[in-house]
Amino acid sequence: MPGVKQAILYSSLGRYLLMSIGLASSIITARLLSPDEIGTFAIASSVVMVMAEFRMLGANAYLVRQAEVTTEKIRSAYGLTILVSWGLGVALAAASWPLADFFGVDGLAFVFLILSVSFLLAPYISIPDALLTRNYRFREIATINVTSSVIQLALVVVLIKNGFSFYSLAIGQAISIFVKFVLSLYFTRDIKVYMPRFTGMKDIAKLGIIVSVGHVVRKAQHTFPDMLIGKLGSPTQVGLFSRGLGFTVFVSNLLLSGISPVALPYFSGVRNKGQDVVVAYRHASELIAGVVWPVLAVASVASLPAIRLMFGDQWDQAAPIATVAAFWAILRSAHVMAPNALVAVGKEGSMLAKEVIVFGVFLVATTIAYMQFGSIGVAYAFVFAGLTDFLVSSWFMKHKVGLGFLSYCAGMTSSALLALVCWSTASVLDWYLSFEDASPFAVLLYITGVLPPVWLASVLLLKHPLRHQIRAIYDKVLSKI
């Protein structure tokens, strides 16, 4: 079995490669397709993403957590996923035309039909993925994901060039699933367990309901606006909103994607050693905020040139959405590790309760905001939901983990000031250059040349905890010269 460090290396490398391919895909398709075409696919994919969270029903998590995996357990996992996933696939195919009529978008039914194929192959992707994961075979997992993504991107470009419009995105995704299916079975060929068993599924389903509901609630914050705008607005509005929000989510994920895999074992290790989880959580949050908040603050100012540089001028109307959504991402990142911390101290139920409360507020806020103010209103509703997430997470962290609200806020003050300095500097650059009129490349050069030194100087002047990490890196580099 490969070592844990090697597994983390391959896992991180795979995630960043996928993000790079995803960014390239977004840039290319945004320049080849119109907002209306991308919006049409976004409506369909938002519905499918919600359904997809239920198709595994926790079978992969069940296999990963088991101390010993037997042939019977694998067959039961296959049995449950086949029943649920195939059932959802058939239901999606049957509902293709009614769903298309509901949203009132031509061609949407065929997109749903194409995407329903993924549900038929999903069990023979998820179960092998769980078996690879529990054996730390992240190199194979990365190979599967990167290979399928590269093939998907290449196929999508070819299909768009040949006039398949938004169907190209659906066909590309279906082919990607097929490639994952083939490679997943190939890399687990030594196990040779494929036949399902429709008994012994109760424990899997019990775990799966909690896991799936939690994932659905989190994912719905990204998918519900597309469905809401798709029903009450137009595919063009969906396309513009999804690109504006997608830009902010990409920047946030780029900074935070390396945290999730290590947060749970980190807090679990702290607790198992008898150390203070609160101290560890507070310190880690200050370090994260010191990096994430300034970048998101700058992104809120430079959203227009960034979107022009990535997607082209036809997406200018997505920039105001990205600007507002950046503040949602800042609020959301304040307690980004709260779910892992709650799980580490055995408060999984509190984690799920927190997600449900926040989503309830989000659901009401986005619906009212869109009906009153349109797409930009939904972006402001995101900010309100982000503030709710911060307050609710703070309450649960105080009462379930022991993290004091005022002391936590006080510790985050230097990060807030750091973000304010960077935001102000970017605003001055905007006043000097006029980001709306300047070349996106020129804006990028100014930001990359000015903001890093300003951030570093502010870290030192404000005595932010990051200064110790910077000093350690400096000493390490200096020792090798």
C-alpha cells in the first residue's frame, strides 16, 4: 500500500489538474458558445447534479469506512447503488419531456436523455472508486479523472465546431462517464466482484441517507439558482449567472481545495492526542483567512477584466454577479472547516443541522430576491446566506466545540484588515487604470506586480500569524542557498 504522504501528493495533484482542465474547458466553451446555449445546459446539469447525490446513497463512504471489506459487502453495495442509480436514471429519462416543458426550453429533453446514461454506469464507477480510495491508490484515481476530463474537453470542442451546440456538453459528459467506467473496472480487475446482492443493504442505506442529504444541501446552493432562474427567467440569464458565480467559486476552490482532505484527520489527530481543538481551529482559520480573504477582495474589484480575459466580452454582464458573490465566498470561508471540526468531535448531526438551516434561509432569500431584483438580487441573497452560514456555524462551534464567538472574531481582525488593505489597493488601481476601459492583460500585470508586495508588507505590519509561516519558508530557502 502506498504511503499516506504519497497518496496525498497524488490526490492533490489530481485535484489541481482537474481544476486546470475545468478552467480551460470553461474558457474554451464560453468563447465557442453563447450565454443562451451554456445556460440551457446549466439548467439540465443543475437538475442532474441534485439527483446524482442520491444515486450512490453512501455506498462508497460505507466501503471506505469499513475495517474489513468482504465480497458480500461489495455485492450489497453494488445492489443498493444499482437499485437507486438505475431507478433515478430511468426516472430522469421518463421525465425528460415533462421537465423540458416545465422550464420551457427547446432541446432540453434530449439533454436530459443523454445525461441519464451516467446513472446506468455510475455503480461501476463509484464502488471501484471506493475500493481504490480505501487502499490509498490515488494515483489510479487521478489517472481515471484526468484522462476522462481530457477526452471530454477534446470531444466537446470537436462537437461544437461541427455544430452540435449545447448538446456537445451533454455528449462530452456522457463519454467522460463511459471512460471512467472502463478505467475504473480496469484498475480494480484484481477484485473481480461485479454481481450485485440485494440483501444486507440496511446499514449502507442508513449511512447513505445522512451523507447524501448533507451533500445535496451543500450542492443545492450552487444548483438551485440555475433552476430558479431557468424557470422564471431565460437560459441567457442562467448562463450569465452561472459564469459569474462560477468565477468566484473557481477562485475560492483554487485556494481551499487543498484544505478539505487534511482538515478532518488534522482535527481528529488533535483531539486524539488530547490537545485543544479550539486552539487548533482558531489558528488554522486565521492562516486560511489571511490568504483567502485578500484574494477574494481583489477579485471583487477586478471581476470585469478577469471575466473578459477568461471568457470574452460577451460575458461582461456576469461581472457584477461575480463582484457580489466574492463577499459571499469571504463569509463562507470564515468557517470553511466547521463541518470537519464538528465531525472530528463526534457531532455529525450538528453538521447536518447547520447545513439544513443555512439552506432553508438561502432558499427563501434567493427566491424572493430574484422575483424582486432579478439575477443581481440572487447574488445579494448569496451574501445574506453567507452571513447566515457564518452566524449559524459560530453558534454550533461555540455550543458543540467550545469556540468563543468574540474571541474568534477578534482573532480574525487582522485578516479582515489585510483584506481591506488589498481591496483598497485594487480600488486605487481601478481608479488609476479604469478596469472597464483598460486591457485585461494590463490589469493582470498591474495586479500581479502591485498586490503581492502590498499583501506581504501588510502581513508584517499587522503582525498577522502568517508572518511566522513566511519566516519559516524564508529561513528554509536561505539554508539551501
